[in-house]
Amino acid sequence: MNLHTKQGVLTAAASLLVLALSAGSARAEGPSCSDATLRGDYGFTITGQILGGPTAGPVTGVAMTSFEGNGNLTQVDHVVHSGNLPAVEWRPGTGTYSLNPDCTGTMEIDFTDGSPSLHLSIVVVRLGREIRTVVSNPGTALTSIGIKKDSIF
């Protein structure tokens, strides 16, 4: 191999290394989130338990939450407490959410039936197609996973 060919190979190898490093850096940073990341309907599965009070015991349920892309949401849920069906088949609620650039955030849901508001910590994954939550209210151990309604797997 002559000197000109060796220089060409080294230049090509260096270019590939720079491209690989910059691609790795972009992957490490990942996409940034904002309130606009969440837009549309998400179906949630809810599991956990309430640790004290009149509704203490296991909880399981489902919810359909609609995010408007601007920090506001509406929701209906069907939640079973200790095997007891809810008083209203689909309990409506409204609320707000806020997402940080690292895709962590918070949600608050207020219910029309007088139930206590829920305060949640959230993480958005899969480029906004999935939301994982934990209820931050004292005395609760509830989590949920929401999948975007129109997601294709």
C-alpha cells in the first residue's frame, strides 16, 4: 500500500470515528420533552394499593387520559378498590401536567365527584408513546403505565 492510499484509509477511518462519536453523543442526550410531547389519548392500567383509611386495600383500574399538548388534560377512569366497584362507572376528571426537557414531570388530576386530587410524578418514554406514573399522595402506593392510543408497535 502506498503512502497516498494509507492517508486515504486513515482519513476515512477518522471520519467514521467522528461520525460514530457524534451519533453516540446524540443518542446519549436523546430527544428533549416539553408539554407538547403529550398530545392525544393514552390508555392507562392502574395497580397498587391504598395504605390506610376507609378505602384501604388493593386498587386496580383503567383510565383514558387526553393530553391537549399545552399542559391541560381530561380523563375518565374506572377504578376498583378492594374488589368494590366504583360508584360511577367512568369517573371524569380534569387536570394539568408539566414536562421537563429530560422527560420527567408532574400531573395533577381533580375529580368532579369530590374525590381527593391525585398528584403524580411521571416519566415519558418511547418518544412520547408511553407514560409511567406513580401517585405522590401520602398513604398510596399506586403506579400506572399509559400507552398512546394510536401507537403502532
